[in-house]
Amino acid sequence: MILLIDTSSASVATIGTIVDQTFSETFVPRGPVALAEAVKGYVKSGRLTKVAVASGPGSFTGLRVGVSVALGIAMGLRVPIVPLPSLALQAARTDDPVTAVGDAGRGRFYYLVPGGKPALGEPTDIPTTFSLVGRVANHEAPLLAAGHRFKPDNELRWLVGAAEILLRTAQEVPYRNLEIEYMQSFSAPS
């Protein structure tokens, strides 16, 4: 059983499992207590063989909580850990080219256009060429006002299904080498 933990969203944590091509997915309030409670049964099952964790960009505190819990589980059970970039995880929810987005706070968004690198910007900075996929914590309005459109949820695979696709090529990392991708800039704009 592979456990997926994604706490990159500012509003909700996603917990999922992959067992023999069967997926389950649960949403829990983002926070260390709720997350620990949600994964307790999976840890006690003794069936975990790997832990996958969203590694950012995303909510600063959320990423730290998710990665800490994932590392604790992986180290405690002595199973491999695999970081999955948050925006690539969102983009893998469909086979169509899309722009993956995540809420960065202060009216900004993390985004990844097909073939590009993760970036941080205002809604007008994000190219409108492709539909958007991602969790933006009820901040869709500025994106829609900037001419963006979201790919309908009924056309997307579950996040854990996207993780299964990324896990085909993702690399396990030594526990001490797992890095969180922070993109938030605290300097004043020029």
C-alpha cells in the first residue's frame, strides 16, 4: 500500500492510498492533529510499502506539516519516501495539457504551464492558453476575471490517481534529502 499525503493546499489535506491499482482518497482539515488522526489506521495496518508526499510549492505551514508527518511515517516504518511536486501532481489529473495552479496567498498563485517551470504570479501573469487545474481555496474569481477557465472536476482523475502516474517515474530519496519547494518571496515588489 502506498500512502499519499498532500497538504500543499491552503484549505484542505488530501490523504490517499494505492493498493493494486485501487485508489481511495479522503479530504481532512489541514492541520497536524487531523492529519495524524487520518493516517493512523494506515500506519497501524502494517501494509504500507511507500509514502508519497506533495513537496510544493504550496502553503508554507501546510507543506511543513505534511512532509513532517510523511517523513515520520516513512522513517518509523522504514519504508521509502517519494516527493511529488504539487503542481505536477495537479497537472497529472488529466492527460490534456493544462496549467496547474495553487493558491499562494495575497492574490497570487503558483502555476505551471505545460513545458514550463513553476512560477509565482498574479492572475494576469498566468497565460490563458490552457484550462486550469488545481486547488485555489475559493479564490477562483480573480482567475476567472482574468480570462481563465477551469477544467471541470468531472473530467479529472483523483489526486491519488495522478500520484500513481507520477510514481511510475518519480525517484525515492533518502530521508535527509527530501526538500520542500518554497517559492514565496517576502521582498517588496520593485
